[in-house]
Amino acid sequence: MATQTKRTKPTTVAAPGTRNLPSALEIIRGLNEVARSLEPFHEGTSSLEQVACGVDRLLRPKGVAILTRLRPGEIAFRHATGVLHECSGFTLSGRPCALLEDLLLRDEVVLFHTRQQSPWAREFLFAAGMQGGALAPIRAHGEPLGALLLNHAVPFRFGAEHAAGLQSLATMAGVAILEDAQRTKLEDLFMSVIVSLTMAIEAKDPYTEGHSVRVAAYSEAMGKRLGLPSSQLDVIHRACLLHDIGKIAVDEGILHKGERLDRREKEKMDLHPLIGESILRPIELLWPLLPGVRSHHEHYDGTGYPDGLKGNAIPVEARIMAVADAFDAMTSDRPYRRALSEQAALDELRRNAGTHFDPRVVAAFEEIFPAVKRTLEHMRPRQEMVSAPR
């Protein structure tokens, strides 16, 4: 088995048809580009994705994977590209985990190829037709985090500069993993505080208690039915939990009024999406939630508020939330009216498809409703769900 360590001269893996790798200067330049691209706290970017792209540019493998150590004896494919893409989301155990633990103890780059018949080649050449690969341990602040894995289709010349470059990229991956974890902790902290405020408001009003949770369940299921990616489903879920946060600033006399609002009161109530956005905007980590919070009362035909957006100009998460919000409001008692039956509320959604609501979203709601209803039935009494209009 050919290995590269800090203490020994690197072994070069070569064969006819060998692919030449970049020079040391090119690697230094490339590492600098990757380092500059790492923006883990910037909306829409992924540090691990940037590291993987850097590996692809500098070492030109057929596949790159970032393996993270969930716990001793369990490894997850955190990010995978190229021929290893299909491994994304997989979890490994057994022999591969034991080898990874050995790698982390050695803290050195390991090279392997099929001619060696080594355990590394048997366990870490995941894609068909791959002839060799490399593993670099990922550590940060002394903590063992996982490994950066390459698979090559042809033999390659791997010198000291390439091993050093790979280890530098693995170090960047370690920093990215820790920063992503810190970002998640901060997001969870902010969300827990703000959701607690939202739930406190709902708890004061028996007519709206649990509303945000139900809207989130309906909306996430619709988004999944419409084929939205998991990252967007997470944004939708969080935005739904906070969509009514602006009602904090609405007078309780308006919120609990036992008859329909007059023009002045309705104008104040209609400000809650803008107030909600203004509450969340100072928190950069919550910026992805702002479109849904601001626009969930826009109408598909342009007659909604606050901006009069129309059709696909309305963010998709807001179009989804609008349907879920309306259905749950119609099937819940309010101070000024009794709840509609589920069938009456569904009929109302259909009548307003193409005017108030996106027709595709209404169709998706009808498909997901039976399953989500079964999940939510424990959240409020069944008779409330089906009570007839008064």
C-alpha cells in the first residue's frame, strides 16, 4: 500500500496512460481560490460543496466524497459528486468505519489502487471502473471528523505537493463542517426563541392554537409533492412556523374581535406580513424565510397584499403557504364564525384556484390532504375538523 505522511517521502503511483496532475504552483493558486470561496454564513452557498469543487479542479478525480464520522462505527456520505454522487446520503458501518478510524489515528494521506489488493481499495472504490483513489483525514481543533475521498478511473502521479494540497483541502472541509454545525446551532437558537413567541401568541387565542404547526405540515407535504428539493422544504417549514409572527404587533382587540373587521381594522391586520418581515430581517440566518413570511397573502391573480404580486412572481413557498393557511383558517372556528367542513373548504379552494391560489398548488393539496390529515388528527378534536358552518 502506497502512503504519504509528514515523515516519509511520498510514493508515486504511476502506470501507462497516467493522468498528470497540476504543478505545485497551480495547487497553491487553486487552494487560495477555494479558501476565498468558503462563505459558510452566506445565504445560498455550501462550504463543503466549494471544497469538493476545489478537489475536482486541482486533482481531477472522477468522484469526490466528504465522509463524516457520526459516531464511532458509523460514517455518512455528507457530500458526494461525480461518479460518487449516488452515494450521497448513504451511511457506512463495519470494515470501512474501522479503516477510517485507523486513518484518523494515523493522520496521514492514504493512496490506494486496484493492483495493491489492499483493504483501502476493496472498501473505498465505490464506483464501477475506478482504478485508484486517495483518502485524507478531516480533523479540526484536534477533533476527528471524517475523511475526504477521491476515486480515479486511471492511475495517477501523486507527489508530495498533491498530498499536501489534498490534506489542505481536507482541513478546509473540517473548518466548513464545524462552521456549518455552528450555523445550525445559531439557526436553531433563533428559531426556538421566535417560534416560542409565535406559540405564545397562539396559546392566548384558542381559535388559532396549533395553526402554524398545521400550516407547516400541509405546506411541507405540498412542496414535496411538487418536487421541491429538501433544502427548500426546510425553508418552507420554518417560514410557516413564523408566518404570523407579525401579529405580535396587532392589537388584541382586533385579533379577538367577535365580528368582521372594519376597513381601518383590516388595514392594520393586513400589515402583519410586513411587520413579520421587519422582525426577522435583522437576523441574517433567517433571510431565506423572508419571502414566504412577506408574501403568503398575495393572490395568484394579483389582488393580494402587500405587493400585489401575480402568478409566478409570487415566491413558490408563499403560494404553497397561502393554500395551507387558507384551508386551516376555514376549517378552524373563529370568533366571528364557525369552522367550515373539510369538504366545504376544499370546494372553496377549487373555486378560487387560478384567482386567489396557484392551481398546481391546490391540486397538490388535494393529493396530500388525506395523509397529512391522519397525521394531524391528534392535534385537535375530530369534531372541530368537520363541524358544519353556522
